[in-house]
Amino acid sequence: MLAQMNSEVMSSGWFLDHAFLIPIIPAVTFVLIIFFGKKLPMKGSELGVLSMLTSLALAGGAAWQWIQRVNSVVDGAHEAVAEGAHHVAPYVSPVIHEWTWWQSGGFHFGIGQHIDGLALTLLVVVAFISSLVQIYSLEYLRGDRRYTHFFAALTLFSAGMLCMVLAPNMVQLILGWEIMGLCSFMLIGHWWEEEANSRAALKAFFTVRVGDMGLLIGTAILFFSANSWTQKNLGVSGFNISGLSAWAMSGQASHSALTWGAVALFIACIGKSGQFPLHTWLPDAMAGPTPVSSLLHSSTMVVAGVFLVARVYPVFWEGMKIGDTNINFIVLIGGITIVVAALLAFVQHDIKKVLAYSTVSQLGYMMMGLGAGAWLPAVFHIFTHAFFKACLFLSAGSVSHSGSHHSFDMKKDMGGLAKKMPITAATWIISTLALAGVFPLAGFFSKDEIIDNVGHNGYNAFMIVGLSGAFLTAAYMTRATYLTFFGKARGAAAGEHHDEHDAHADAHDSHDAPAAHDAHDSHDTHGAHDAAHGPHESPKLITIPLMILAALALVAGLSNATPFGENWERFKKYVEPSAAYVAIDGTVASGPGEAVVVTQQNVSSEEAVAEEGCAVVAPEAGMACYFPTIHHAPFKWSKAALSLIIVAFGLLSSWMFCVQYYTRRNKRLVGLTERSKVLRGGYTFLWNKYYLDALYEKVIVRSIAHPIAAAAYWVNQNILDGIVNGVGKVSRRVAGWVYRNIDQRVVDGAVNGSGAAARGTGGALRPVQSGKVNQYGALLFAAAAIGALILVIINT
Amino acid sequence: MLTAQFLLLGAVLFCIGVYGVLARKNAVMVLMSIELILNSVNINLLAFSVRHGSVDGNTFALYIIAIAAAEVGVGLALVLLIYRNRRTIALDDLSEMKG
């Protein structure tokens, strides 16, 4: 029997109850920076950093109190449960506060907070990475022409993500989602003077918008199908996230509504999280400053889609039938994305683009995990990935800032930087190993768990996809590492200066020898300090965030280290929602400005029910489920060893290849793509990014936008002429007399007639437009008088 | 009841205003005439407000006063700019149409 667990017993606290302040602080700071930033001694950047640190402190406090809360519940339950009995973890109710934001036509739109383990994980990670990125930007963007605006946008961006993460309902979630969309546009296009950058910003914005349609449609579908159920049973609207979860798990939900709602929402996630086939915006988003890429691609923006799936997981669980082992939409998209993006990472010259595709691929892992029922490993992967990917991006930024003269081209301007920039190289390598999933770094514990659980839940084909993804990840990251930090120094890394107009190395594998780039100092647009002494280590404001992140990339995995037993599985204890049945205690109706409190109790129900957990049978009346029962794969060293061997093989084979290819210039390897038709075809295919961009721009956009523009032009030009032409074409084919008799006389007559009529009317009306104010006034009053007269006549 | 007188006053003011708008050439005078029209409307509103014993009319009158103030501000600014550019505020001279 489970203990009676009243909500009073659950410890709460100031931080938990006031978590809604976490996004409000940066949002207010945004306004302050915009209005007063330029007058401050550090141009507003100090406000941004300060606000993120405050948010971090609040999020940390809330996380600490959440841990207390879970402990108070779980430990209490343990005493009551007989030793050794298998049981479902007791339900720890999330801290939900909701206020009416606005109401319209009987609909209440709430705003507030929904704090549970998932929200807190993201809150802490986002606030933490944002703080470090802002500190890093102090140095990286020093002297930028829109320094203040950059910090303002960065702060608002974090506020958007934080707002989305603690959203208690879909409306607030959409709000945060859209704030991020807007800010990503502003930040990617930060240097909009170059056309490529503003094009990338537009592309990011529009591609994500395509998916955002799905978010609105999905929310609407779910709202209209869930609202009456949630109002009746929980007293909350159909936007409410816990309401939606309970509705999806209730067994009374319309299945088609669930399926279509989940599909629509997932399309939004494809757009936001850069899943195949809408991943194309993500690599282009590298046009923004590096700190932006780092923030976008580690903890915010792209994670939003994954977060959405994790947040309303029951909807996806039921809608996509994740519990079955059949292939579903999410796992399929995730699996495709892993491989497709990882292959693309091999042909990139730009270090940031390698990382961008790597992000896409890792997001594929998260999606695949969620689609296969591996909720916890996927969320854990969000957590660990944030640290090492942020570190990788910031390292790349550090290389370009101090090592390669603001270039990101690995082949042209890097190489051999390990000696010149030891700290950057060390942090990069640690994060690379973490990303590849080397034991015991962060990536191992999360990525391996995803692969393991995907297989455990019966998705065997996708386990193989995951393993091959791990191989590819190890290989492309080794290639990037080699090109950047080892081998011979090339271009700017060798102290040469080149200008932007320098002929780009051929878009081909066998690029020109480095010596071909002439050194010339004439076009040096940068400060003398850069040019004076070649590559060097970055200043402390850059290296310290790097070191912090690298340290976390080392140890973050230990927070849910399944190999070391249950005591290490802290994420499982504190983050994963319980699948226990919860009795609905009753609700307090909400008035404007009044908090909605949905109090719940853990149930002392029959053993059978409590042991099974949700999703096995539908909950009875008066009970609700908030999360499906998900299975955890027991950890086995044999399985881990397999993936570790694969990773090691990836690392080694790629290293050997790089050494042979880039240094010794092995005759058998160099120019392979030129000699072998198959390889060249593959390379061209990858280089052109599977022709997806071409498909979107040339085929889809053109076939939709072009006809619309043409049609509008055609209609605008003059409809009558169009009719004349249309009739003329048909009639010419059918018979001449139709053309002569009907077209010429009737239709053309109409054309001429209408023209003549317009001309005549114009001529008649011309005197009215005299340009004399008094005359206009007279007309006005005359019209008013006539109107008044008509009114009088009608009313009498 | 004085309503009829009030309405009469309003009507007279309105007619004076209309005459001013139509007949005057000076832009400032036209603006002043418009003020007269607006005030005649105010008087109408107040008359009916008194008659029906409600304050709705008073409220609207207050709004109209505020809007009239804004309008004359914009109008005078326009006149000032016209004067700067053309050195005249005679409305007849402003027309650029061929007629």
C-alpha cells in the first residue's frame, strides 16, 4: 500500500512558488538594455550578464527545493512500502500556478508556471549556458557595432526559452516559442550588412514558420477535443499541459484527435529542432555570431522541439502509439535525421557547419529516444548535450577569434593550433570525446542509454541506426579535430593574412596546397593586435567559460550514471514523472488574477493498480494519469562495450584516414573522389546537401510563390484582357468564327466600352478634383446634408 | 425646457462654422470654423444629456474637446509648415491641379 500523501506533506518553498520570476527577470532586463543600455559603462552587457546570473540563482534554488520535495515524498513512501515490493514511484505533484492572462469569448488564457523535474532541468541548463555565453560574448563581440542590441536580443532570447520551459499551458508555450523565433532571426542576422547573413536569418525564420503552422493547428485540435473533458474532470482548460496529459491518458480521448494533434505538433518540432527534412535552416544559421550559434544549438531554440515532445509526452505516447513496437513517425524522423545529418558533417569545410550538422544528428538521437519510449535518456541527453555542444561551439569561436583571423574554414585557415591554443584545444577535445560517447564522459551515459533503451523497447532497427550514428559521430568529429588542431598550419593559422576576396579553395576534396594562398597585408580590416602576432590563446573571458563547460562535459554524465547502480540514477528519481494513478481532489475555480490550484493526492488504491502504473489500463473515474509507464533497459556492460568498441573504431579509423589523407597525402586516397565515379557522385550529393535546398527553393517555393505572384500580376493587369486571351486561345483552336464574332465584337467591345466608360467617367469627375479645399468642404457638407435628409425621411 | 434653445444655438453655431469653412480663404480661419462646428456638436450633446438626465453626453463632449484640441494642434502645425514653404496661407493658392 502506498502512503496517503497529501499535498501539504510535499515540501514547497519560496523558489518553487516564485519560479515564474526566472523568465521575467531577463524579459525586464531586455527592456532596460534597449532603453538605457547605451548609456551604461559597459553598454548594457552588464545588465544582461547580471540578469542571467540572477535567473540561474533562482533556478538553482528551485531545483534544490524540488529535490527536497521529491525526497520528502519518496522517502515517506518508502517507509510505508513493504521491503522488496515492486511499486510505482509515488506521484510528486508539480508546482503549478496559473493566472488568467486574458479572456475572450469564454476562453481563459492562462499564464503561470508548471514546475517539475523536466522544467527545472531545462531552466537550470538554459540559465547556466546563457550566463556563460553572455560572459563569453563580452570578449568575443568587444567593439561590435551593435553591441548593446546584441545583448538585448540575447537576453530576450533566453527569456523566451525560459518562458516556454515553465509554461503551464500551450498558449504560454507558443508565446515563448515565438519569442525565440523572433530573436533567432535578430541574432542570426546580427551582421545583416552582408547579404548572406540576412538571407540565412530569413531562411531560419521561414523554415521554422513552416513548422509553426503545425504548432498552432495541433494546439487547436487538442484544445477543441480535450477542453470539455479537462473542464469537467480537472477544472482546467484544454490548453493546460497537465490537463492534456491526463486527457490523453484517460482512455476517453478521441483517438483520431490525438493522432492528428500529435502529428501536427511534431511537424512543429521538426521545424524547430531541425529534423529531416526541415533541417536545412540550421547550418545556415551559422551566419550569426558564434555565441549565438552556441546558445541556439546547445540549450535553447533547437531543444524547444524536443522539449515540446517531452512535455506533452502522453499525447505523443497515445497519439503515435509509442508503446507498440511498430515504427512511428517520431522514431522514423529521428532515425533518418541521425544518419542524414552525420553524413553531411563529413563534407563541410566550415568548422561551425560540422558542429551544426552534429547538433542536428544529436537532436535526431533525442527524437528517436522519445519516439521509442526512452523518455528519460532523451531528456538526459538534452542535459549533457547542452554542455559539450556549447563548449564545442565556443571553442570554435575561440579558434576563429584568436587563431584563424576570424575565419571558420578548417581547410584553409586552421591546422596545428593545438600548440598555439592549448586551453581551447583541450576543451575542444574533451567535448569531442564527450560527444562521441567515450566512457566516462557525459555523452556516454546519455547517448548509450538512448541506444540501449531503443533496442530494449523493441525498436531493433533503430538501435542499429543509433549505433551507426555513434560511429559516424566519432569519425566526423575526429576529422574536424584533426583539421583544426593537428597537422600542418595553413592560411591564417600559419600567420598569413588574406582578405575576404581571396579565391576560395575549390569545393573539392583535393584542395590547393596551403602555400597557394598569398600572404598579403594590404586588406587587413581587423585591429592590429590580431594581425601582429598570429594565432595565440584567447583571453580569460573566453577560456574560463570554456573550461567550466569542459569540466561539465567531463562529469555531467555522472548525474544519471546507470552503470553504477540505482543510487546514481538521480535523473530517474528527480526528473522522470511518476506513472502513478492520482486521485483528483477537486479544483478551485479561477477568477481573474486568482491562482488555480489543482490539488492532487496520491492514491491508496489496490496493489494491482499501483504496481502496474499508468498506460496499462485506463484510469478509473476520479483518477488521472499524468505520465505513461515507461520501461528502462537494465544496464549491461556487454551492450555498452559494443557501442564503446564502435566509437573507438570510429575515432581510430577516422584518425588514421586523416593522417594518411591530409598529412602524408597518400596517393591511393588523395583524389579518390575524382577517380571513382561512385564516390564522386556521393560526394557531390552530400556537398549539395541532398539537393534539399534546391528542392525547396527551386521547386516548392517557385511552384507555389511563382504562380501566386504571376496570378496576381495577371489578374491585376486586367482581367478582361485575360479573358480575351483565354477565349482567343480556345477559339483559335476550335473555330475562327467564334473568335471573329464573339471575341472581337462582344468581348473586345466590352473592353473598349469599359475603357471608354472609365475615360468618360473620369472626364466627368475631373472638375470635382479641383484641388481647392473649400470646394472639397462644400462637397463634404453637401453629402452630409443629403445624408441627414435621407435619415429624416426614413425615420418619419 | 430650454432644450430647444440649446439646439437652436447649436444649429446657428454649426451654420456659422460651415459658412466659415466654405467661404474663408485663410487657413487659420477655416480651422477656427471647424472648432465652431465641433463646439456646436458639443452643445447638442449636452442639451440631450440634460434632457435625458444621463451623463453620457457629457462624457462624449469631453472626448470631443480633447480631440478638438489635438486636431487643432495638428492643423496649426500644417498651416505653419505650409506658410514656411509657400509664404502664404491662402487656401486657394495651394491647389496644384490644372483645374
